[in-house]
Amino acid sequence: MGGAFASRMEAKDGNAGFDFSGTYTRVVSGKLIAYSFGDRTGVVEFVTGGSGVTVRITFDAESQNSAEQQRRGWQAILDRFARCVEARG
């Protein structure tokens, strides 16, 4: 795979943010995106079910923020992503 990505993740009000970059390690169209970032890894899974598609993200946690803070942050990102997708119909 080996494709690189880079983006800026930021709170909607701009009070916090971070640069997020890494390398895609595996992509299965419509099903899975695996990536590495620094010495950590992550996987995004798209799971089709009766009521639509569930997006599940699993990643190695970092040590600066608690697991709960990380969970809340990523959940907010996923919620915003869902609203954008649903608005497009």
C-alpha cells in the first residue's frame, strides 16, 4: 500500500487541534482502511448491517490524554462525519 496522508484535526471552535499524518498499510474498498502513524496503528472498518453502515475505529491510544478523553474526541468526529454523510442522502 504505502500511500501517505496528512490532515489537520481541529475542534469546531478552533480551541484545540493537532496534525494527523501517517501511511495507509491496507485498504479493502468499502470495508477497511488500516494505517500507521508514528509507532502506532489504526483500523477503520465499515460494517454493513440492517440499519445502515457502522463505522468502527480501533487504534493504539496515546499517553497524553486519558482513554475516555480520546474516546469522546473520536466519537465527536464520527458523529460529525455521520451528520455530513446523512445530509448528502
